[in-house]
Amino acid sequence: MKRVLRAGADELLFLPLDPGDATRALLKISETRRREEVHVGGGTIVSLVSLIGGTGVTSLAANLALALRYAFDKRVAVVDLDLQTGGLSVFLNLEPERTIMTLTEGTRKLDSIQLESSLSKHASGIYLLAAPKRIEDSELVTDTTVGATLELMRQLFDFVIVDCGTHIDSNTVAAWERSNHLFYVLDQSIGAARCAWRFVDLVGRLGLQGIEPNFILSRFVPGHPITEDQLSHTLAKAIHTRIPRDEKVLERVQLSAQDLWQVAPNSPLAKSVEDLARRLEVGNEVPDGDSSNSLVSRLLNVIGARS
């Protein structure tokens, strides 16, 4: 009995099954699954982070949101949690009048009207929750605000893409805790690989439940001395997605004040981001029927038939 409980079992039943004990156990399982479904229900939250600058976290976050919008016609929002840099508004060529600071004002519970008034709409149809205009205001944004905001945005959008930048604090951890997907972005450098290890160690010590980080190899260059296989071996985990390096296209995007799909929709860079979006979309599909409820109901029927 002790070994079973120490192994992580929540309930211990003995044969022959007592209908009352079995029913209570199954109802407990059903309630646990229901709570988990509430937590992950609604839209999908995707967080991107790196511990080293220059890997393209902000550009990838914006382009991923655009790919989900253009290629799959999803309702998408991006959240700039790189609060001191505020690079998403620059990349998207937006000058937001209202920012996340609006959500820190007052003491009333956050509602959809307050949130929607804080968002800026991009020409593509995606929405941006921008970083504060003043660097010092970033200190006023709390993990409580971030958590409540993301939970509400999950109800309003199909996908919420969070740019966590390169600075880790309680706000970014609050985003990770609510994420369906956590991506660490690295490039082909020794420093990036070492920082990736530090990140994995941190996530392990934080004990985040139900979230396992995956790696995106950004700005990939074929023939580079540090190969994808070497990085995978070092990290003891396969690279989830490879994004090619294309500085010329990104420069054209910035200089033209247009997005990637307006400038080079058929470029390898755009296609690789669309592939990532497609993998997220496929992973977000829910099979027909409620498997957890059907399992519980079938077991209850069996127990009822035997009692």
C-alpha cells in the first residue's frame, strides 16, 4: 500500500470493489479532469523566451501570430512581456495609445471590456497588448495582473502568443504556468546552448506542472560549424522547429513597414513559421466526444451492473 501511494496514486481500491468506494474514486477523477480542462480550455497560450539576446524572440512571436491569422484565420493576440524593451509594437509598426498599464489601474476585477480597451489592432487583424511606454512603469506590472489577463485572453482568442523576451521574473513565470506551449529560442552558438541548459534547469526547479519546454532553432544556417544534431545531443532533446536565417527579408519587412506575408509570403522564412503554426493548430484540435466522461460513465455502469 505504501509503495503504491508513494508512487503517486491518489486512490487505493481493493477487490472485490465496493460500489460506494469506487463511485467516490471515479467522481474524484472526473472532477480532477474537469478542473484541468477548465485550466486549459478555450484558446491556446504559447510563450516564447530566450536567455540570450539576438535570437529573434520578438520577430518570431509576431510572425507566429501573423501566420496563425493569415494561414488559419484564427483570432490571435500577442502580449509583450518584454516590458522594458517593448519591441513588439515596433516590429508590428504600431503606436499603441493604451498598454498593459491600463490593466494595473484600479482595484476592480479585470473584465473583457477593460481588456479590449487596452488592445491595439494590427492591420492583419491580430491584437497587441503592448508593453508600457515608460521603462520605469514596467515595475508596476505584477504577476497577478499577468495571470488574470492571460486567463481572460484565453477566453477571447484562439491563440495568445506571449513574448517573454530575455528577462525572467515573476511575470514571465506566471505566463509559463498558464501556457499550453513553452518554447525556448536559441541559435547556433555555444552561448545559446549553455543558456538553454540553464533554462531547462530553472524550469525543473520551478516544478511547473504539465508544461515541458521545447526548443526552436532560430536563424538557422546550413553548414554552420554548430549543427542541429550537435545541439540536440547537447540538450538531450530534439529540436522542435527550425527557422532559417534570412536577414534580407527581415530588413525589407522593417524598412517597408509591412509584415512578412506582404513582403515575402513564399519565402523559406514565412513557410517555416507557417509550419510551426500548423503544428500548433493540429495539436489544438480536440477529438469528438468527451473521452474522460465516457470512461467514467462506462466504469460506473459496469460497477452498477455488478452490484
